[in-house]
Amino acid sequence: AQSVTQLGSHVSVSEGALVLLRCNYSSSVPPYLFWYVQYPNQGLQLLLKYTSAATLVKGINGFEAEFKKSETSFHLTKPSAHMSDAAEYFCAVSPSGGYQKVTFGTGTKLQVIP
Amino acid sequence: DADVTQTPRNRITKTGKRIMLECSQTKGHDRMYWYRQDPGLGLRLIYYSFDVKDINKGEISDGYSVSRQAQAKFSLSLESAIPNQTALYFCATVGTDGGYTFGSGTRLTVV
């Protein structure tokens, strides 16, 4: 069994401030973890993924996430928010090994304030 | 062309009507998925297919059916649409690394 909890359905940050979106997972086997971004009126786009290699994963648009097994967390960060980062972000988990069913979190909407 | 194409982008239909949402992909992936997205609920899996002859129900398959016409095509049907099927529907494919490629979605409204 696997699940994902995203803390905070809405997060607001000022432009230039640190972005931190929280994700905790539960998995009975070693997980693969993903972050997706959804811009208005678009589908989800893969930001980054953890597949048991380096625990610090760098993605597109300056985002990164760190896999912390002891904390069962995979939080998404970006040092300096841009207006273009305003979107909804989804954390997802699947059992490791590829081709496994993915479970999505309920999403966090990021607002960037000028 | 997009890797995953969904048609139509928007659709309004009446209660009781049959409607089909279509999905095609150029990724060459065997595995295809249909999800629905509702505010505050994230994405929920409706059906998935591992190849043309392998169709599986997801967590919310009641009221839906699918057809895998070819490796590249996977359609979702609502046999008799009802208002609580109003949602945003996404088709996706997945590669060996587990990362999904999503279509742009179909916004369906049942009145």
C-alpha cells in the first residue's frame, strides 16, 4: 500500500522568496517519488523524479527535492520564486521498479505575490 | 504535435447521453491511463491498460468503460453521463522510468 500527503492545499510566497512545498509518503516497499506541475488549463508536467539514485534531485525551472527516508519526506524547494511558478503542484509515489501504479497527492496551489 | 493528444478539449453534454473521450500518443509506450481530476481530490485512476489486450479497472471505474483500439489509442466512454461525472479528465502514458506524460485534458460538463 502507498499514499502521499501534501501539507497545505494553498501556499503563498512573495516573489524572490524561498518556495517550500511539503510532501510525505507512505510505502511498504522502496518508493519512486515524483513532483508534477500543472499550469492553468494544461495537463501535468513532470518536474523531477527520485528513483533511488542521488537523494537530492534537481528538476526543471530551478526546482529540487530531497528524499529523506528517515522522515518519509520528499519536499520540493526553489530558492527564489518567480511569478511564472504560480501553478498547482502534485507529489506522487509508486513502488520502485518502474511500470508500477502511481498514487497522487491532492495538490498544492502555489501563489506568488509580486 | 503533442506526445499525448486528447479530444475534445471541452465538452458539455446532457444527463443520460453517451459520450466518448479520445486519447492518442506518439511516445510508443504500452501503458496508458485515464484519470479524473476534481478540486481538492487530486487525480483518481479510472482505467489503465498495459497493452491492447490488457485492460484494468482503477479505483473509480463505475459508470465508465474504455477501449484500447491500438497501442497508440485509448478511449474512455461514459455510457450514460450523470452530473457528478463533471470533471477534468486526463489521459497519460508512462515510460520505464515511471514518469508520466499527460495530455492537456478534457473538461467535461454534464448538465
